[in-house]
Amino acid sequence: MKCIVCGNNDAYKFGLCTDCLSDKIKLKTSKMEITECPKCGSIKINKKWYYNNIEGVVKKQATANISADNSSSIRIINYSMNDKKMNIDLIVDDKNLGEIKKETDMDIKLIDESCPVCNRVTGSYYEAIIQLRTFTTEYDDILNSARDSIVSYIKSLNKNNPNSFISRIEKKKEGLDIFLGRKEDAVKIDKNLEDVYFMNLKITKSLAGRKDGKDMFRYTHLIRILDLLKGSIIYDKNYYMVKSISSNNIELLSVDRKGTVNLNSKNFFRKPFSVIYKLPVMEKFIVLSSDSGETQIMNSENFNIMSIKGKFENKEIVLYKYNGNYFNI
Ligand SMILES: [Zn+2]
Ligand SMILES: [Zn+2]
């Protein structure tokens, strides 16, 4: 059956085609003002800035600017806009005709204004600094991996809180300074790093000024990450070889073979250890034979043969060398 009004299209409802049904709905729109941040795309409506679900906020506001006689609800499906007009696809629930699709243009006034968050970022605002340093005080690649995890963590926080951001990262000879928009994020970063690295943390605060009659503080989190390796040699009254490092324990072998020492980071960083060799000396050996707890091995570089205590499953082993002695750690 053809439409009873236009006679061209197939009838859809009440003998009318969808076009003619749509014509029966008269919409009224009023001009809408939207403020948009040109840097991040967040929007301001009625003096409040919205950083998330911008599409939903715009739809809601636009809906409030559209009315139709005899309708119980208006629902915006899609919109697109330039700085003067907004083109809207919507569904009007008409009390007599039911749900009818419509398309309309609405006048808008788009204002560019930098949002408070972008103002903070570009103004190098910060509340806390993470100072990433190493135990040996020399720059080490371990700082780069710590930085990468901090950057991706702050990015994930930023999705829910626009005030979580890194305003800048300064690379120094001895480490990295990471400037954070929120002091609370620095505390979370400390926890994350402590789970991964054997490290020491020191927090200091300094007066940054006054705001609304209150003292404003900036917090510096000095993080020293242990950058030693298995086989590194350190000294504090005795010489020690590093056997293993985890986030909460370091195992040290006294090279005078007086057994091993386990220290947590608190006790380790309290002691005045000095670094003798950071880079371990390692040599490869081929296992020749093994009996009654003694194993014959041959140096794969100079073919010297020697015997050491213990049994080995592997055909090739690595021993750590210090002061002419070999250590199986
Ligand atoms: Zn028609
Ligand atoms: Zn912005």
C-alpha cells in the first residue's frame, strides 16, 4: 500500500510513509551554547567542565534545547557539529503516532576556551616530584623501565581523573625527575615500584606557597632503585657477592665463604655499602665428570681443568669470579 499523502512511498504506519510521518512532527529548537577546550576536547556546560562521556553530556544538553508538541520524549541517536550548527538524528515519541525518526539542525554557538586541566599542564603545574635514582648513583637502564611503568600508570589514571598527569620529565646525569599533577599519585607510584624493585624511599615536603589562606606543600619522593646484578661485589666490613635480588630481599654471599646474609631493603640501605664491582665477572665451564660430590670442569676459554664441590645437572655451567676465586651462586 502506498502512502495516502505523497502516494510515492510505501505506507509504514497509519497509511503514511516514514517521510510523511516525520513531517507531521514539528520540532522547536533553541540556540545552544557550548564551550570546548581546543586542547583536549572537554566541554563546559553551565559553568561545569566535563572530561568524560562528552558525547553523552552533549546529547543530554541538546535534548533539553529541543521540544515537540504532543511528544512524551525525545532521544538523540547521532549528532555532528561545526561551530555554527548541529545536525541531529533523533527519535520523537509522539503521543498519537508513536516513535518517529526525525532529522533536524540546531543553531549553536561554539566557544573555544582552555580547560582548567590543560591550563595546569601547560603551566607546568605540579604537586609532587618523583626523583628516580640508582643505588650506585649512576644512570642505569632500570630507571627507564621504571619511568615507562610510571608513564603508562598515570595515563591509565588520567582516564578517570584529568588532574592525574605528568607535567614534565627532566633527565639528569644521575637520574630522572618526574613532575606529577597530583600528590596522591606519587604515593600510588611508590607502592607500585616497591612491588617490583628493591628500593629505598624518602619523602620530603617543602612549602610551595599559600592558597586560600592555607600552606601549600610540594612533595619530593626520592626513590633509589638497586641497580646491582647477580655477581656484583660490594663492601661493608666484608666483601660480598650478590647472589639474588627480589623486590623485598637481597641475598649476599660473603666472599670469605662465611655464609650468606639476607637483608630487606630497609636494613640494606641503612648500611654503608660501597660498590666494588657492579658488573660481574663470569666464566663458562664445561662439566667433564662428577663423582662423590666433586665435579671436574673445564674452562671453555682457556681449557684449564679444575674441580669444584657439588653436582651439576647441566653440561655447561657459569661461575662468578672475584679475586681469583670462583663462586657458584
Ligand atoms: Zn508519504
Ligand atoms: Zn583541556
